[in-house]
Amino acid sequence: MKFNIINVRRIFLDFFENKGHKIFTGGPLISSEDTSLLFTNAGMNQFEDYYLGYKKSHFSRIVTSQNCLRVGGKHNDLEKIGYTDFHSTFFEMLGNFSFNDYFKKEAIFYAWELLTGINNFNLSKDRLLVTVHYQDYESYKIWSEDIGIKSDRIIIIGDNKDKINYHFSDNFWQMNNIGPCGPCTEIFYDNSINFSDKIVDSNVVYSKRFIEIWNIVFIQFNRDIDGSLIPLKIPLVDTGMGLERIVSILQNVYSIYKIDLFNNMITFIADLIKCNDLVNISLRVISDHIRSCIFIIQDGILPSNEKHGYVLRKLIRRAIIHGYMLGIRDSFLYKLVSFFIHCLKLNNYLIKLDVNSISSVIKSEEDHFSRTLQKGFLLLNKKLISLKTNVLDGKILFELYDTYGFPIYLTKEICLKNNILIDFIKFENCMSEQRKRSRMYNNDTTKLKFNGLILSNYSSVFNGYINFEITSKVLLILVSNKMVKDIYTGQKGIIILNETSFFFESSGQISDIGILKNNNGIFRVDKVKKHGNVIFHIGVLISGNLSVFDIVCSSIDKFHRKCIEINHSSTHLLHSALRTVLGEHVVQKGSFINHKYFRFDFFHKKSLTTDELYLIEKIVNNYIRDNISISTTYMNLNDIRLNNIIFLFGEKYKQEFMRVVKIGNISYEVCLGTHVKRTGDIGFLKIISEKGISLGIRRIESVAGKYAISYIQSLHSKINLFSKLLNSNFNNLENNLISTIKNFNLLKKILEKNKKDNLNKNIIFLKKNIEVFKGVNFLFNYLVNLDINNLYKIMYILIKTLNKIIFFLFTNIKDDYFFIFYISKNLNYLFDKKELINFLSSKFNCKICFNSDIGNFRIKNDYFIDDFVNEIKYWIFGKI
């Protein structure tokens, strides 16, 4: 069979479908499940809510093929592109997932069957190597005993030893510092000539000799905030295998840039630009980047200086720079698009946009940046030739960057090659002045731009403090950052109205949500932002169509607004209570307010005591019960200052008169946000946490209204559960809990003492049973029901007290005998330790794990143990 991307993808999906998996379509490349990600970077992204427990999967077994992009954050492969054989910005990840169905054994067996099966990928078993986490003995046992992989082909990976990542391992996966996590086992392919050689150094797995194929993650724990691992009730399996990597192995080329897809694209580039060096790094970079750009553009992203658009611009410009390195001075990237799309479609990639749409985006960016580069190179060369010293003026670096958009790193690289230094102090001074000018410019709304579009002629009015529904006119529609006349069902876009009832993101609170509708269509508003005087309604048309100049009803979600109002008014009450309890030095440093909870950051040098938190909470709830009226007025800046009204001067208030929110005589603040009419509308407030977030800045998180009630009900439910577990009523719960903890600690101390005593007894017993033969100390002893850790402890203690020793200690574990043995280095002259290992493994059919001078192995307890021990003893005595 000829393996290519199409049939390898198909074999993978069909294999797992036959194992009862539901084939899921890969999620979108633009990450929608995790807003902290710009792009989807793993197959599990679309299932993140299942791992976190927010959703329950309708299928217990799922298989996907997911388009991924890794260009930032934790997974950023950008700088590796071209320089390694197996990294690319865009790639396809094959993955199978189990939600409370199969676990380690089945996952490992499935992987092995697919990789080595004659009717599947049929890889040589001898070329495969696996890694396991050092505490995951279950996976080790499956690989060694059930699959039958040789012990030197199972690499045990421990914790990282560096101070930053200590207690984290390459073979222990976790979504974050807290939350779902678990050990993983990785499968590597050995592409060396002498692949049958034994692996002596475990670090060799990270060399070029081995190619990582598949990562199988067993999510079986939840890491608590204190670092402890709590077993999950529902274990999960998450796997990932790079499609391009496995194809490179199956095609025997051992580089993703040599598989037929990339090989065809690189050859086309080389022919186009007349380059004979097909292994040139720049050819790899260009082919990778243009492939990624095609997928980004087809998802509606255009080059810009923000978020997704910035990544796209960076990829295009990096490809252009590598073209310059190959001597190209004319636009060429757009000429690659047609052939690249042809290659991608041949490999069953879905390309939704036509060639002209994608190539025109790339050509526009390329033409602009190519001219920039040409001017920059000419100017830089002229300045370098005229230098009288070996230092380039920082003003020149700034001019190249600011005026011509010439990349700073490119100027650095050219100067470095010419042994020229750069005055970065002057450069930073120029940058500082430019930022000041930029701030002044941004304050001039007559020059307002959004993603390159001039919006000076548009303005929106917010009339939604009281009105939840108003009639508005559609002034502008944007789809994919382009002005359009109409928006149709399913299209994401931005609608600008002449007036709106939707509050935009401001004053720390999230925006309203709701709908814009008329008889022709309904637009769901998911987010609202304001740029200058223009309010953007961001969302998707869920039915029909809307057009520019349409009259629509602007209608917000009233319940969502009410919850936000409750939380925003609560922040004002909390601010007042903090100043009352802690002092007037307390100043708000930030806030975040949504419909479920709020957080409030403030200046205070010490952590708050429990009594202080209780008092603050009590004061706020007293304010709420007093049902104080909340009113708003507008005042100019001078009056605000004269009346000592709280005003965060870091906020951007551009009006001559500013909105002031007054809550009785307890709170008087400048605020644009929405609020309840009376404090009694809040209902109830509960502080749920307090912590420091930076030097001198504290953060309080709270819930209010119905969410505060839900929080208290949840706490009460847990207290009832604890009462049942302790067989105690509510009134005696505290005393019973304290008593239980004291008894537990006492029993723990007794248990530790008993363990220590038993350990000492065992050591005394063993010392009495030491045999001496020809000046060598021998010990062959069985310790009943002793755990492995204590067995090792005994071994280490005895090693320190004796010289010239050969020890064999063993204990029973379920249906096995577990042996550890030690041979001191000063006995190496007696026999080669490899001889002993070969004798043990062949004679008793057991796998030996040996590291330095200590080894271990297991045998079934159906052996007559005395005869077994005597055979080992006589073999060793015979050597002496």
C-alpha cells in the first residue's frame, strides 16, 4: 500500500470507528471553546468542557482529525520551523478519546495494533520505543508484560529537576497548574541503522534518532490548589498523533518536509524562483507559512496588528523575508497559492475560499511589505556605508521601524553580521515619544480607524440605561472586516447602529447580550465594544438577512443585564466598606464584572484577616438591607474634584460632563456602568476569596443575588454531607471535626512509630541472617507483606553498614514475589553483572530492571520459593 495523507487519515479514522468510536469533525481553527487561545492547538480543545466537567459527552468514544496551528503561548513552534525536520506551524492531529469508557490497557493496545498490525501501518515492532511516567507502573506493566516490549525500550521519565518546573514531568500532562491531569505514555520511532542496539542512556530518546509519533494521556487526577492529586471518578483518555509525522515514517523519508505533499510544494517554489538547493531552510519556511496562511485566511482573518490578524501578517512577512534571503526582490508568494491549494485539495483538505480571494489578500500584504523592505534595505545600506564608528544611531533603527516598518530583528541581524553595535537607549527614547504622539492621536476621534477602515463619519448613541428595547437604524455592516451591504444567515459580523440599548464593555463590566431584529432577520449579539464614538455589535445572523439602512429593534437580554447590575452596584458597596474597615488609603485598582460573579482589586499592603472579611461582608449586607436609593447625575471635572468624588483618573472619560453614581451617603463614584435602582435589589452578597495578586494589590472575589444564594446552598449541602460522614448534628460538627482530626493525627503518629519499629526489627533480623562466604557478605531473605518502599529503605540502610555485599530481598505483592538485589562495586571482579541478569531472565522467565548496582524483578508465586532462592545462591557461590 502507498501511504499518503489521505489513506493514513482514513486508516486511522476507520480503525477507531471499527472499535466503536464516533467520528467527529475537527473543530474550527479559530479557537471558539477556549478564549485564551487564538488558534486551536490540539485535538482536545473542542472537548475541553468535557474534561473540566462542564459538559457531558453524548458519546463515550470519539475519534477526530483536527487542524491545528501552533504559533504562540505554551505551544509555539514558530522559531523551529525549517530548522527541524518535524515542526510546522500548521499540522493535522489525529486523536482518539475515551470518556468514562476504556482506559490504559485498551488505549495502549489500540495504539500498538494500529501501528504494528499487518493490515494497518505495519511498522516494525523492534523500531518502536515508549516512555512512561516513573509513577505509572500500570502503563509500564502493560507495555512490558502484555505488549511484550523489551525493558530497555521502555524509558521511565521522572520529574524535571529545574527550579522553575520542579515536580512537573514531560510524561505528566495537565491542562493548567490546577485541574484535570494525569500521566502519559509516548511512542517513538527509531530511524537509526542499528535500531536493535540496546538503549543505554535514556536521554537518547530526545535525540534526532527518535521521532515522537503518539502521545497517549491518561487523565485520572484533579490537581488541587495545594498541589495534591485527587483521583477522578471518571477517568479520561486523550491522545494525539501528528498526521504529517506518521506519514513521513510510513513513506520512509523521516522529515515532514520530504513527504509527497511538502515535496511537491517545495519543488514548485524552487522552480518558480530558480533555486537548485531543495533542502534550503528558507524553502521549508516559505512552504510552511503559506500553507498556514491559506487556512487562516479562509477562516475570515485578514492581516492586521491585533490578535489573529497579527499572526497572519507575521507569517506572511516572515515568508517574504526568507524570500529575500533567497535573493527574491519581487512579489512571489501570491503565485504559490493556486498550486498550494491544488495540493491541499488533492489531500482532501477542505478549502472554502477561491484561489483569487486568498491570493489577493497575500499579494496586497506582500506588495506593501516588499516595498517596505526594499526602501529599508537601501536606507540601511546607505547608513552603514556612511558610519564613521561601529555604532548605529538608535534614531536610524527607529526610523527604519516606524517609517518603513522594517523589522527590528532584521536590522539587528544585519548589524551583527557587520560587527556593528546599536544605540538602543536612543531607540527607546524615540519609541517613548512616538507612544505619546499615538495617545494624542487616539484622542482625536475625527481620525478614528478600525482594522484600516476610516469610521470618522459614523457615530452611535447609547440610550440603554433605562430603555431595554429601542428602534434603531443600521448604519454599517462589517463581515470579515470588510464593509458589506447585507449579512446573511450563519455569517459572523459587526453591526453599527445610530443608537442602541446595548451597554458596551466598559467600567470593568462585560457587555450586554441580546438580539437585533426586524421582519427580515435576527442578529444575535454576543459582545458589544466601543471604538471612539462608534459602538460595535459583534455576533452572528441566526436567520434571514439584514441590510444597511434597515430599521431594527435593539433588544437586550434583561436577566443578563439585571445580574450584571447587581454585581456592579455591589462593587461600589464593597469599595465603601473596604475604606470604612481598612482606611481611606484603599483605592480601586481594577475590577471585572460579569453576570455570575465579580472581582475587585484594590491597594492594601497586607492580607485581610478573617474578622476583617466578616466585618466588610456584614457592612455590605447591612447596606443592602437598608434598601438605599441609587441615583445618577452628570458633573464636570472641577465639581467632581471639589466634592471629593471617587474618580479613577486612569479611565478614559472623554465627555465634558461625567456620569456620577450616588448610593445614599455611602458611595459617590464616577462610573459609566449600569446599576440597580436600590441596594435591596441586590438581595445578598457573599465574599468567596481574598488574595494578593501583586505587590500591594489585593483581590476580592464575590457573588451576589441568586448566585450568592446558590453558593450558600452549596456550602450548606457540603456541611450536611460532612455531618453525615462524622455522624454529628450541625451544632456539634466543629467539635467533632476537631476531635476527629486529633484522633487521626494521633493514629498517624502511632502508625509511623509502628512502621519505624517494624523497620528496625526487620533490619536487626536481617543482620542476624547474613552469611559470610570467602569474605563476602550474603543475604537472601523473605519479608512478608512489606511494601516496596520499605523494602528499598531496608536495603539502603544495610548497604551503608556493610562492605562486600550481595543482597537478595523479596516480599509478596498479590500473586507475585517482588525481588530487589544489590551487588557492591568492589565485587565486580567476581563476575559480570550481565551474566547474573541473563541467568535470572532466562532461567526464571522474568524481566530484569537494573540501574547502577541495584536491580529488581518479579516472579509468579507458583514457584517453590526456597528452591528458587537456592538456585540463585548456588549460581553466585559457583562464580566465587
